Amino acid sequence: MLISDLSASDRTWVRERTELLFGGDTVVSRDIVHVPADLPGFIAREGGERVGLATFKVEGAVCELVTLDALCQWCGVGTGLLEAVEKAARAAGCARMWLITTNDNIDALRFFQKRGYQITCVRPDGMQAIRALKPGIPETGHYDIPVRDEIEMEKPLDAAGPGWRVV
């Protein structure tokens, strides 16, 4: 597997994947609307085919993982992409990484916790506000679980650990 920076020729594919996975060309986290096709990121290729994508946003000493999409689960694609983003974040001087997922995304909760991320904030019924910005978000998600809550996770990239917040 080869992981490289997103190129200009990858941007259309990023937009298509975002549409497919998120029901539009945007992703919302903490009430901020992101356009993944415009963000820095990495693409994973196997045999010349795109098999994964990660996008991120650096602000000061913090890096948000905006999207992570592995077309092949259990193949190391997600892990490789996450490691590439963490390396880029460290190179940019970031002290921590964070991300948001939803309560139905059990596979993501497992994946990120196994890689050192901790749940640091839960916003019960947080998806109501997100749906105001992006009405196409389905009411039911993975495993037929109602999509209600935002779950924030983070990982220190230095020695300091994350702290629990309730908002």
C-alpha cells in the first residue's frame, strides 16, 4: 500500500467519496462546515487503485481529523492513513489530535480507542444542531442505531493526556 499527499487530480474523487459517505460535499464538526476536497490530506493506493482517504485541518497546536475513509476494513488502510495524519500534525507542531464521530459509529469508536484516542466530550442530541446545517443526515445509522449524539475523541501527540469535558 502506498500513502501519499492528496494531489489536484484526487480532489474530484474526494468530493465524490464525501458525497457518497456524508450525503453532500461537506462535513460538519462542532458546528463548523468543512469541505474535505479543499483540505490537506492523504490518499492510500493499492495496485494503483484508491483504497482510502484522510483529510485534516491544523489550527495552532491542534489537528482535527476531519474524515477517514478506508474502502477495505481490516487491511491496514485506516491505520496507515491515521499514522500519516499524526505524523503531519507533529511536523506542524501540533500537541494533540481530535475528531468527532457519532454514537452509531461503533466501528470507529473501537478503531480509534485501540490507537490511543479517548472519548473527551459527548454532546447528547448534538446531531439536532448538525442537521440544521446539513438536513440530509439520516436519522438511523450503522447497525440501525439512531444517530443522536456527537462523540469527541482526542489523542495527545506529546506527554500531556486529554481531559474530560461535558458541554
